[in-house]
Amino acid sequence: MRASAKWEFAARQDPEFVGAYNRLYELGLGDGQHVSAKVREFVAIALLCFRGSERPGLVAHMRRAIELGATPGELFEVLEACVVAGGAPTFHRGLGALMEVVGPAAR
């Protein structure tokens, strides 16, 4: 089941809750006073890689980062930074998602 179908179901069950979540999402991952939305996406990507997030979530955040101006090179460097604190599995989890985002032409 795709994530959007799950959120649509949740919104039918409790629109107020989903509205509050969406507001929190924007506050947490939108532009802040000191940190841009792109950089906040970098942080989210690193955390999702470390937590062992499912690939669709990582891909979605990477695509959003690109929409916000990130380059594949920047995303790769975010994954490199994950190696120190998160180890090789964290790095490789992110690599698989990044390869999906950039497609076969960039491999």
C-alpha cells in the first residue's frame, strides 16, 4: 500500500489529527529562521538512513531535497557523513535510495 493511500485513510478517520501532523511536518521540515528546508531534509535523510527506514520514505525525502535545490552530489555527501556515526549499513541504505532517485544514467 502506498503511503499516500495510508494518509488518505487516516484523514478520513481523523482529519484534525492529520491536519496537526501536516502542520508539524511543515514546521519541522520547512524553512526555519536559521536553517533552510533543504538542510532540514538532509538531517531527515540521515536519520531515516540510520533508523533503517523503508526505501520509499528515503526516496521521497531525497526527491524533496532535490526539489529544494539539492544536488545528487550533496546527497551523496550527506550519506558519507552518516558513515562516522551510523556505520556502513546506514551508508548503504542511503546509497540504494540515492541510486533509485538519480536513475541508471548517473550510475
